[in-house]
Amino acid sequence: MSTDRRTRLTPDERRAQLVALGVAFLAESPLDELTIDTLSERAGVSRALLFHYFGSKQGLHREVVRTARDSMLHATEPIPELPPLDRLHDTLVRIVRFVREHGGTFYSLVRGVASGDSEVRAVVEEAREEQAGRVVAAFLELGVPDTPLLRIALRSWVAFAEEALVESALGTDLSADEIVAFLERSARAVVAALD
């Protein structure tokens, strides 16, 4: 799937194209299989050009993971006008949809980077922190006291939810409604266990 080598792109357009091809690669294969050689062949460009834009395989991985992460966070951005529990429900519905539509990418984000370099892992951790912050905000609006244990519990719930999404949304034919209801109940149970 190489592109026409005669296509003239600006440096920003070329870089964006290369990152997009890298993100598309995640839908089919784990991140650690994405190499400079693989991407240069797919894009129909020289290895030197990839090194120019990304510096190294790790630099390429960071940009691909950052773009995939941002896509997921954007697709699951909470609607602030909704009441807290409705906002949580809506966000979970969109997360399940994202996982089902972009299973390989989601899997690569939550599982595939475990062996990646520390900077790539940091990009993924930023997404987890943002997702946890979204859930914490909903429960704070419901009047749950803001304590370190609440934040630890809901950050842990995000890790649990990632695993549940991999196993349920990718590994079964459970309906989206069943998965969302389970995740909602589990989040409420985690918060209730703090009393």
C-alpha cells in the first residue's frame, strides 16, 4: 500500500501522512512490529526521511501512540452539559464504540506498549490520567469527597475498565449496553467501597 512517490507534500503534510500510516498500522499489528523499514515501504519514502522526521524508531512510536491516544480521547470527550451520571454513561457508550471500531488501535494502546520505551509508556499514562480525571470529576459533582483514596480507586478502575473492554468489547459478542452497564456498576461499586 505505498503512495505515489511523485506526490509533493509540504513537510507538515508528509509528517502527518507518515503518522497516519503508523496509526493505521496499529489496527493490524502491535506497536513493536512498526519499524522504520516497514513504514518507509508503506509510505514509499526513504528510511532517511523517517529518521529526519522522527529521529528514531522510538520517536516514531511516540508520535504514532500520541496521535492514537489523542484520537481516542477526542472520541470519548465528555459532554459537560450532561448531569454527572449521564455524562459517565455517554462517555462509556462512546468508549465501547471506539474500542469496537478501532480494536487493534485500542489494544495496542493499552497492551502493546507495555514493553515500549519509557517515553511511549508516558504517553499512554497521560491518557489513563485524563480518563481517570474525567471519572473523578463526575463523582465529585455528585458530592463524593475528594480524597487521595478516591483518586487511587478510580485510577485503578480505569486500568480495570481497560482490561474489561479488551475482554468484553473485543473478546465477546456481548452487547454494548451490557458492557456499559457493567462498567457503570463497577465504577459505582468502587466508589461505594470507600465508605
